[in-house]
Amino acid sequence: MKLPRFIGLVDLAVIVSLAIAIPILSSPRPMQASDAVKGTDAERFALAHAEAQAIANPTSGAKIAELAERVGEAGFKDWAIETAVGGAERGKGAPDRWRALSAASVAYVDRLDVRPALQYIDMALSVCESSREACPSWEQLRMDFYRQHLAAGIESGIDPRKDPVGFRNAGEKALRPVRLSPARQQP
């Protein structure tokens, strides 16, 4: 077979290769996806609902705190921190901003990063003190106990990543235990 002068054997091989390769390369690749958030349908719905509520009201400390808690429970600790810290920044001036700051502290503790956790709980307490009507006294007391526990753990010098039980025990030593059991009668 004699080919015209402007088409050679190499050109013919390239054309045949392209004729075979184009249909193969242009066919869609199979895609596999799975849910990023594991859990039951109710848990995933609760997370989606909390996210929708936070999007609808981005300055609400309560909505941000709920979303950060749900995200943290799902195992996304960095996302929980980002959500709480970003929500606290957006909520400056909001009376319940302390809730987002407290959620940021809890998210940092979940990641065993206690120094920023202490900073955020300190900020939450100062915001809580400045807005008495939005921060009940029992919430302030709860945050203060949490702060004392964190501060004592940090002061002990124990790294919570290396010895989480030792860190917790050091924090508990700073708090005075109170037992609420009935008094025993002396025989």
C-alpha cells in the first residue's frame, strides 16, 4: 500500500492511537463518595440543623456553641475550634458571646490544647461578667470551676497529651470536693 507523500507511517500510528484513546479518556470515571459525618440519621440531622441555625443567626453565641459542640462530637475537632472562634469574632457585642467563647475553650480542650482553652474561658468569663442579664450566675460559676480546673492542670506542668489522667488529677486537686450524702447517725 502506497500512502500519499504528506501522510507517513508514524502519522497513521498516531491517528489510530488517538482513535482508541479518545473514547477511553472521555468516558466518565466512576465516583465513590461517603458521608463525611458518621452517625445515625438523627445525629446527622441534628448537626445539619445546628449548622442551619448558625448560618441563619451568625452572631448568636448559643447557636454557635451548639454547632461547635455537635461538630466536636462528630470528631471534627479543628472544625469545632474554627466554628467557635469564628462565631465569637462575629458575635462581638452580642450579649451571649460568652457561650461561643466557652465553646471555643471546650473545643481546644477536646484537642488537648489547654493554653488557648484557658485564654478563651478567661475571655468568656469577662464577657459573662459584663452582661449579667445574658449570663446567669450558675453559668458563671460553672465556667469559673472549669477555669480553676484548667489553670491548676497547667500550673502542674503536666502535658495533657502525654499524661491526660495526671493532668485531670492535678486539676481536680485544685477544687474542693463536696459530698452531698445524708449524714450518718453516730451509734
